[in-house]
Amino acid sequence: MSEQKKNAIHEDWTVVVLGALIIILSIAGLVLEVPAYSWSNSGELLGKLLSASNLSLIFIQFIFVSLIAAIGAFLTGKPLKHFLLGFLLVYLITIIALILAGNSQVKAFNLEAVIFSLGLGLIISNSFKMPEWLRSSLSTELFVKIGLVLLGTSVIFSDVLKAGSLGLIQALAVVLSVWYFAFWLCKKMKIDDELTMMISSAVSICGVSAAIATSGAIKGDSKKLSYVISMVLITAIPMMIFMPMIAKYFDLSQEVTGAWLGGSIDTTGAVVASGSLVGETALKISTIVKFSQNVLLGLAAFAISVYWTYTKHPKANDPDGKPGLKVIWQRFPKFVLGFLAASLLFSFVLSPEVSSSVKGSLKNLQGLWFALAFTSIGLETNFADLFNKQSKKPFYAFLIAQGFNVIVTLIIALILFT
């Protein structure tokens, strides 16, 4: 247990270093050109996406992320030979997922690339027996935490404040009420403590990012994390499609609809997609509300790590059974510091000109790291683990909590934005 804890903390610091390295290189001028993935017919697929110039951009990006990932593997003690072979496979599958998601007909359904990454990984892992060296080489948490650090570059405090206090008030009210309800529900249904914490955070804060931050705070089981992430993605798709229809049927204003979508839908990409279906105002409000919830991610991770230390590991602390600051610091997910530092850097230090010059490249890299992570999740996940008898109660709890989230968020949005 102590060795796992040591490695986990080491990995978190590694993520902070790697995220900082990517950001510093971008600010210094190493801005990677974004490859094209949008296409509508076979002619565009062959002439645009698979052209020599675009393939060279994909290759350059591969070299860059491979070097970053290799440094991470070295620092976390993974064998480089197996890691690089596994990473090549993960990258190729991810590129296929990005190409599939770039199709115009697929885009019409607002399906994100991470859904295809996860789906392709699941198909492969459940169709073929994965060699042990490949499973051990996968670095899901490393990839997704790098993406979370880069996510901080897009959480700009001035953008959040532009919407006034209403967005922040709604985010705080939704997070507190929904988190407590989900926590209470999971306890009533006798769901284990790790899943309870991950489900509560995923439903109430910001879906996948919150589940990962919570897993890092409690040093949770990776299979349980994969299960929660799968539930988030499965439910995000119908919510993204049907909530705008419901809002239109009841003739809700764009302000109310945007606040409802931003507070209810768990993934940022799905929020943007659903908001765009309603209108420009709804898109703006939904994005601001979701960003406001993202801002709470660091505070939530800290609070959860303190709670978990007090309630689950009292004997590891001082003679009185109370956790000291050292233990709390050891269990705190350090990658959250990278997320907050990136947000503060882009919010208050860098000039708008510098920020805008690197924003597109960093956003693309953030999405790529997330897609790589979801491919890895798919490759290490078995359907039998996701949909066995023991998984029914957590799934029901997630659905009930999500329904509560939708209703409460709508009520709060009507009060604040009408």
C-alpha cells in the first residue's frame, strides 16, 4: 500500500512537470500546427486528411507527445521499450477515432472524439486477448491528468466573472446540493466508499474530470474509475440531444436553457455541443456555468482528500487519531496544483496576445491527451467488469442522482436567470 501511494504521488508531480513543460514550450514558441480531421466525403478524406502535409503534422504531433509521454514513463518507472510500443498502438487507435469523429455526419450528432476512442478500445480489448506487457504499459491516469493540467489554461477567471455572480452562485448551489444527494443515495444503497465518492463528484461537478480528480484524492481503484467514466459518457449523449428539445418544447429562454445545460451535462464538449443547438446566448451561458464548476474542481479535490484522510486512514496519523498536515499533503492530488497554476497563469500573468497565440495548440493537445486516455481506458476494460451483477446498484444510483441533478439545476436556473 505504501509503495502504491508513493508511486501515485510521484506520478502526480510528474504530471505537473510535464504539463508545465508543454505550456512553457508553447509560450517559448513551440506552437504545433493543428492537423485537420474534418471531412465529409471520400475525396476530402484522401485529399485533405491523408495528404502528405496533414500526415506530416500528425507525425510531428506524435513525436512531440511521444517524447512527453516517454519522459513521464521514465519518471514513473515504466519500462520504456514496452511503453513506447504500447503508446504507438494507443496513438494509432486514437487517430482513427479522431478521423471518425471528424466526419460531417458524425458531427451532426455532436459525438465527441473521446467516445470513439473509448469505443474502439473496448472493441479491441473485448475481441482479442490483450498481452500482459501491453496492459502494464498503459498510462491512463498519466495521460488524463496531463489533459487536466492543460484544461486549466482554458479556465479563465475573467470569462467566468463576465457572466456576473449568477453563474458562480448556480455552480456552487448545484455542486453542493447534488453532491450531498448522490453521496446520501449511494450510502443508502450500500455502494462501496470509493465508488460513492467518484459518483458523487462526477454527477455534481464536471463529470470525467471530477471523477479523475476524486480518484486521485482517494487513491481509488482504476477499474472503478473506468466504470464511472463509462457511465458519464453513456448518459451524456442522450442528455446532450434531448435536453435542448425539452427546453424548446417548454419555451425556456436561452439564458435559462444555457444555465440548465451547463449545470446538468457532465462533459464540457457535450455542454458546448448542446448549447450550440439552442443559440449563441445559450452557448455562452452554458459554457460559463460549466467553467464555473471547473473552477471548483481544485477546491473539491482538496476537500475530498482531507475528508478521506480523516475518515479512512486515522491510524496512519498522530497518536490521537487525527490526521496531521503531512498526511493530508501526502494524499492531496498534486496534479490539481498544475491545473490551478495553469489557470492563474493564463488568467492573470500572460498577455491576451500571448494567450491567443498558443490557445489553439494547447486546446488541441488537451483534447489529444484526453483521447489517448480514453483509448487506454477502453483497452484495459472488459465488458464483464462493467456490466456484472455488482455493477447494477452503482449504475442505478448514478441514474437517479443524474435525474436529481437535472431537476434541481433547472429549478435553480429558473430562479436565477428568469
